[in-house]
Amino acid sequence: MKHTDSDSASTDGGFSFDAGESQIEVTRSERIRTFLRQYVYEPAIIAWDDWRTRIGGVLVLVYLLMGTLGVVLYPVPTSNQVPRNLQPFESMEAPLGSNQQGIDILGQAIHATPDMLLMVLAGAVWATAIAVIVGTVAGYKGGRVDRAVTTFSDVMMSIPGLPFVMVIAFIYQPTNPLVIGPLIMVNYWAGLGRSIRSQVLTLREESYVEASRAMGVDTWKILTKDIIPSMMPFVLVNFAFAARYVVFAAVGLYYLGVLPTGLGNWGLQLDRAYNDYSALVGTGQEYLIVVPLVFIMLFGLALVLLAQGLDRLFNPRVRTRLSGESEADITEDDDAVSKGAM
Amino acid sequence: MRFYVERTLRAIFTVWMAMTITFGLIRLIPSGPIEQMRVQIVRTNPQLTPAQVQSRLQDRAERLNLNLDAPIHEQYIDYMLGLVQGDFGMSFQESEPVAQVLGEALPWTMFYVTTATVMVFAVAVVWGAVLAYKEGSLFDSASSSVSILASTIPSYVLAFILLLVFSYKLGWLPARGKTSPLMQADIASMTFLVDAFKHSILLIASVFLTQVGLQVLAMRGNSIQILGEDYVRVARLRGLADRRIATRYVARNAILPLYTGFLTLIGFNLGASIVLEQVFRYQGIGWYMFLGLENRDYPLVMGTFLVYTLALVIAVFVADLTYSRVDPRVKQGDKSEAY
């Protein structure tokens, strides 16, 4: 079929390639129900089955609650709100202790969460979105477009990320977390884009993509309907890793004092504790460092577990091998091979 | 041949772009560094006349290799020529050429970053491959869990824990500096080498322990995938020795996807060294970047950024050239047609 024929084929009412135009009437509520079942209920059940996604999901939920409800319910940290130098679990006024200025450590950590969440969300969304666009276009179009895009992302990859971000942050002094997030990811997309590109390179040779191409479906539609959906698992996993990188980098930037100190941050807490209060030097105030450490660790843990769990959820190779199905496959194939040989 | 020319051109292009970025950041942004320095001069010395302020500002700009009176394109050319000749300007605080400060610091940073990164890959390749063969065993799930746990913190956060345990509680390893105070830097002396090594152990450990886990898992995943490939089955059927299959057929192909990760990892480790060196008060280039940021020492900050870029570009370049030997497909380039 030629490129121009496809239009007439879909308009003459005979046969249509578009599955959306099926004859059966579907009410809106039915459609919503199918959608929920397919994209929310079933994945949730499978996800809950795996301990990684379960723990990771619950932890992320805890951080989300902390960033929304916790901030409203828990008092804002200020100087001398509680007695100074309280040890953890010493008094319910400051459950995890207080520092030399009488600031509640737990309050500080909780009130740092919302900005962190915004940063993580903005940064990870931005980086994965750019990577998906760049990777799919380069991988699918191939040729000159691919060359240009790949060279550009290679150049971006060989500019060291964190120093680059620091130089920019140092001069611009951004204060909005929605700006800081994407800024941290300023060249993170390059590496991810490259691995998405190599996935697309194999995907575009798949027969169903070739079929679409032969039918004359336009490139944009092939990308959005055929290619990107089958990469979603990979993208989601990398979204979680991107989020983890934002957390790590933001903590580092705040620790060094590159970003303005107006916003509370776990990195800032570490900085105060280590550089101002000398919390490690046998003063018995190690908890000043340990509390923000635990907050960073658990957040990182949540994201990595989620990424690992999602990988398992979507990756049929890992999944079948784990449930022992692939072993059976191999023996069957072996039989087939030996029969064929005879 | 074309491959080598292309890679060389790309390396040069990257460095040129980094240089241009620094120039643009210093010179082209409204209320950028030059304006900020002017404000700072006026604030600290309110009695100065505008002409005096301008001449002080010019003094500072000269340390950045900039002549504020010249037209902007001449400034750009002069600036770039200076950088090409290895002149990164004069540090405001150290009163020394930035190139000299960083030249002394760079080997220290490169030493522990490359040691740690190479260790990460050596261990990940071996351990990941072993896990792939023992998949589903207790050893596998234990290793995988530990790997995940270790990768949930950045190196500089683990650094605090290691410092607390090994330096402050146990007192086994020094907590700060790249050598003991008063230690003579003499590469031939054993005491110096041992001392320097002792000071770098915690840095290497921080980087290694937080990164090896994810690489082990990646290697394990790749190996599992390749173990299921047809050519491995054919190799088995041909009766090849297991060892030969494991090294030639499986490991070699499983390592390839780690390569891009290796590049990003070197870059990430170089970047993270700024925070890590601040924690350990380790006077590598990251430490000077931190000093520059803290004192608003623009020549030092820009110089360090360029040195980081150079280091990474060279690392990528070397890795590219060696990689083309491992995977011959790279050299042929991508011949796929455009759609």
C-alpha cells in the first residue's frame, strides 16, 4: 500500500487499522472501569506482590504525606522553640533532639521535605521527558538527525554534571525549587537519552513497527503509539533513578552552600552539624548528622527499591526466569532442537 | 581512521564549548560576576570614586584574563587564547596562578577517583557474572539486597558514617587532609606513600561502596539476558568448555552495556569529589572549587570547572579508543538507514 492510499482506506468505511473505531458501543463509565482495571488495579496488585515495590511505595507515600500533611501539622522550626542540646528521645518536645540553637531537628527535617519533593519531581520529569524525546527521535529517524543529536548529547555527557550545575547555581542563585530541580538535571538527560536511543534502534526493526510503516502511518504516530509505550517500563525505572540523582545532588549543593540558604534542606542540616557544631568530634551530638542522614537514606532507598521493583514488574525476562518458567522453556526448545536434528 | 578523527574533533569541540560557557557566564549575563564584583567593591569601600571603582574592577577582571575596555569579541578571543596557553587567570584569594594551584591538586583527585571507579568496575564485572550463574540462590538474593542498600546513599553521605566509625570512634584512619601535617611530598619515600594512601582509603571506600552495588546488579542483569541468547546455547551444543563460554561469549557481551555507565560514572565521581573533598578536607581540585565558591573567587571556580571538563574529556577519549578494540562494531559506525 502506498503512502497516499491509507487515507482513503480509513474513510471508505470498510476496513480500519485504527482499533479505537470499534463498532461496539462503550459507555464512558465502562471505559473508565477498563482503564482503571488495566492501568491501576492490575499493576497495583502485581506491584504489591513484590516486596521491593511494596516497601518502596510505602516509603514514597510516607514522604509525600510528610511533605503535605506533615508540614501543616508539625510546628515550623525556629530558634529556641525547645530547650537546647536535647538528645533524641529525651523529651517529646523534640523527639529526635535539638541543636545548639534550640531548633527541633525532626521539625527541620520534615519542613525540608516539600521543597525536596518539588525539586525531585520537576527535575526527574524534565530529564526523562527530554531524554525520551531526544532518544526516540534520534534512534528512529537515524541518519543525519541521529548523528547530530548523538554528537550533541555526547558533548553534554562529557561536561561534568555537578561542577557545571555548581557554576550556574553560583552565578544565578536560584531559589525556586521548580527551577533548581531541572537545573540539577541540566545534562543528566544526555546519558539516559543515549540508552533510550539504543532501545529504539532495536524496537524500530520489530515487525509491528515495520507493519505500521508499511501502512503509511506517519512517523509521529508510530513514535507515540508503537515505540514509546513499549519503552515505558524502562523509562519509569530510569525516572526513579533520575529522582534519586536529584536528591543526592541537591543535598550536595546545599551542603556546600552553593544554593541560597533560604530553603531548609537536609544538606544544610548536615553542613551546620558537621562544619558549625562539629557534631562528629566526640561532642555526643552525632544525632545532628544521623537524623538528616536517615532522611536522605530512606528517600534514596525508597526510590531505588521502586526502580528495582518496577524493573522486575515490567521485565518479562527477569520475571519468567524468577518464577522458573524459562527453565521449562529451555528444555522444550532443546527437545525441539534435538527433534529437528534427527 | 575516520573514527579516530571524529572522536578527536568531538573532544576538542567539547572543550571549546566548556570554555565558551565559562566566558558567557562571566561576561554575558546581566548582573553577572562583573556586576556582582562591582557591587562588592562599592559595598566594602564606600569612599571610592567611580573611577577608582572602575580601576579596581579592571584589576580583578585582569585576573580573569579580561580587559573590560575592549570590545566583547576581542575579550572573547583574548580569553580563549589565554586558556589555550594554559593561563586560567589568577586566583583572588590564593594570589597564585589558578593553573598552578590546580596542577598541584589534580593528581590527588585523579588518583582516588580513578582507583575507586576502576575498582567498582573490576568488582562489578566479576561479582555480577558470578551472581548471574548462581541466580536465585541465597548468595544471589543476599548480594542483591546488600547492593541495593548500599546504593541508597550518595558517597558523601556514607563519608560521614565512615568518618564517624573509623576516624572518630575507632581512630584507625585520619579524618582530614591528604597527608599528615608536615609530611614531605616525596614520591620515592615509603612513609609518604603509606601516609597518602591511608588518607585516601576512606575517600575510595565512600565512592566504591556506594556505587559498586548498582553496577553489580547491572552486570548480573546483562549476563542473565545473554545466558538466554541463542548463540550461547549453540556454543553449549558445540561442546565448548564452560570457562570459554563464560569469558568469551557471556562476559564480553555483558560488559558492553556497562560502558556508557562507566563514562557517566567517572563524570559523576569527579563532580561528587567536590563535596567529598570538603567532608574530608582533602586538598584536591574539588576542595579548591569549594574554596572558590565560598569566597566568590571567580577565576578559581571557572578554572576548576574547566579542569574537571578536561579530565572528563580525556577519560572519555581514552575509554572511546579502548572500547573500539573491545567492540569492533563501534568503529564501523551506524550504517542504519534513515526513515
